Amino acid sequence: MHLNKALTWFIKIWVAGVVLINAIAIVRLFVAANSFWGGLGRVKAIYNPFDVINYLIELVLLSPAIGAYIWLARRHQKDRGRQS
């Protein structure tokens, strides 16, 4: 049970860190730009829905949390199997 709690906290902290890194990146793009519209253009270029590279980088960045989530789900499944 302690490992389940630790995995849950790890997932929450890791995802929060990824969100924070993305938020800081967006703010830095706006700060480095000459104008608001220039910053918005840079953000739109990087977070473009068709930018597959960005999705892959985000997936790699989130992979420890995804792995921990899968591990936690399997532990919950084993716990339910033991109770039945």
C-alpha cells in the first residue's frame, strides 16, 4: 500500500513538473518576443497541432509518469484479484 501511495505522488509531481515546464516555456517565448503578437506567433508555431516532433518530445517527457501509472494500475488489478 505504501508503494501505491508513492507511485500516485510520483505521477502527480511528474505531471505537474511537465505542465510547469511548458508554462515557463510559453512565458519565455512571450518575454523574448518583440511584441505580444510576435510571442503568440512563436507559441503557435511550437504548439502547432500538426507538429509531431513536439508531441513526441512531450510523450518522452511524460513517459516516466505513464510507466508509473501502468505499474500502479497493475498493482491495483493484483490487489483486486487477491481480495476476490
